[in-house]
Amino acid sequence: MATLLDYIKTNGHRDYHSLALNELDVAVINEIGYLTFDELVADDNHLEATIKLSQLPLLQTREIKGTPYDFLNTKERLDLFQMMCQSKRFSELTLSHYINDINTEFEKQFAAMVFRLPSIDYTQLVFRGTDDSLIGWKEDFKLTYMREIPAHRSAIDYLKTYHTYYPNQKLVLSGHSKGGNLALYAASFVTKNVQASLKDIYLFDSPGLIKEFLTHPGYQAIRRRLVVIKPQDAIIGVMLYCDVPEKIVQSQSYGLLQHQMVNWQITPNAQFKRAPKRSALSYDLEETFKDWTNQLSKQDLKLLCDTFFDCLASSGITSLNAFSLDDKAFLTLMRVISSLQSIDHEKKKVMVKSLHQLMVTYGSYRRRDISENIHNRLQQLLTFTKGIK
């Protein structure tokens, strides 16, 4: 099953005359936007400087320091970055206007950057998805009950500022997960002259907008330029609303792991391998998320969000690197749930009701992907929730 890594292996020697820029190029450029370039562009005075990607010593820096792989700097992304740097196709790719802003006071996680291919006058503005910080994931959850999260305002300001510097430059916006939501929100709420500079907006398995925004003139103005791509088991990408026809792609993984673009399958003619429709799991979870927003008030959703993330923080968890897809992850989760015993009954009831609903829906479809030991722990958790009336 071929993936984005295979695309670079097979086509890295080709220029854009023999193989035109396509959705896979957009995807690989977006994917390396997850890599942390902070140390390489740490000087705020050089945020606007243009750096050729092949000159960035990212891999060497990590090897010298013995830095392990993590939530953002995964082996697959670093392999992809290395292959792109060594390829003819991306030899001229440049990085500029890099920003990574994590503000615990305002509960904001925002990162964006600009990639350019000068030879074909191509510019892609990438909004990074959620990193491994607890702040970032809490901000994601806020999408369900807030009209605008802090990162939304940062995305609008970033796009407006870049357009001020380069008013005649045509832009492609892209983002995966929350990054796509930021691209969508920014494109919908900038001025008309900024919108005129946007060619396409790629949303890779990204949450949509709150329902009332779908009739907003700004959204309607850019709606036809949206390219919405999701895997069959889309979970993150079915949160909130988007009324644009979606392209469904096949993945070599199952469930939540399909969210990772490096697992999406590709075809020999440089496209993602299409699937006829999303899975039953994805449709059921879409209904679950809608039930949350329809049955729980914004105050309830805020209560759920604050309670859950406060529990994580009080357990010493500040990063998703504390979790892994194994028994240890469920042990950590069990400790967090156990801490609910000291929390107000009403808070506990709202929180556990929602978690129970999600786990029942997800677990019923993906039991075969969970080890017997993990499944037993999940059953313990579900038994615990039944005691809450």
C-alpha cells in the first residue's frame, strides 16, 4: 500500500513540467509543517527571512542531541522531510514567516508558516494542527462551544499581515486537523481583497465551523475554493459543520490512526486513493458529536472541557507525550477518571455521560483493534460510569 513517502520515492526526481503540482504535493508540504523549526528561526527579527529547506540542519541537529521522536517530530515526518530535501522536486522549497505561539494564559496554541516554490511561483501558507500540548487540545475542544477561539484571531491576523507584505501573491491555504479549521476560519473572515488572493483552501481531516457560520457571506465567498479530504474512519474531520462535498480516501490504518496523513494511500497517478464513502464508525461518531452540541448547552460543554483538562493537569499531564496507544495510556486515563470521585457530582455526571457515549460508539466498532487487556480496562471504565445516574 503506497503512501506519501512512496510518492516522494517515485516522483522526487521529476520537475513540475513532467508532473504538475497536485494534491499530494500540497499534502507533503503541509505535513512537514508539523516539524518544529523553533531553534532554527528562534530570532524574532528573522521571522520574515526566507530559508531554503535543504539548508535546514533539522535532522543533523536532532541526531547530535539524540532527541527522541515525539508527537510532532515523528519518524515518518522526519523521513519525509529528508527525502524532500534530497529530491529534485522540492530542492527549491523555502520556508519563511514561521511562528509558533503557545500562550498558557490565553489557552492558545498557534503555529503557521509559508512555503514557496519560486520556479513555479507557488505559495502555500500552512496552519499547523494541534501539537502535543494540553493547551492545544483544550483549545480544540473549545471549538464546540465558542464562536471564536484565540487561535482563530491569530490566524486571521497572520493571513492579513502576509497579504499586506505580498498583496499580488496568489496563495494556497492548507491545514490538517485544527490547522484546517484555522485556514477555513481565517479565509471566511478576512476582507474581500484578501479573499481574492486565495486560490484554494485544503482541509485535511479538519473540523468544520459552527452551523450558523455556513450562511455567513465570507464563508459563501470562498466555499467553492475549499478542498475537503478525509479518511474513511474520519473522526476529527466530522466535528462541527461543512457543506462542501468531501473527498474520501483510503488508509492503511484503522480508527483514530487514520487521522495521520502519512497512513493515507495513494495511486500511481499522483492522487489519494479514493473510497466510495466514510465508514459506519465515522458516521456514528458524527452523530455523537452533534448530539453533544445539540443536547448539552454551551455552559455544559465548557464545564466538561474545563473539568476534563483540569483533571489531566492535576495528574501532572501537560503533553500528549504522556500517552501512548498501549496499556499505559489506559492506566493514565483510569487515574484521571478516578480523580472524578472528588469532583462535584453534577460536573462528574456531565463529563462521564459524554465520555461514556464516545467510548461506547468507538469501542463497539474497533474492539478488534484493542488488545484484550486494554479492552478489559475499558470495560472497567464503562462499568464505573454506569453508577452515575
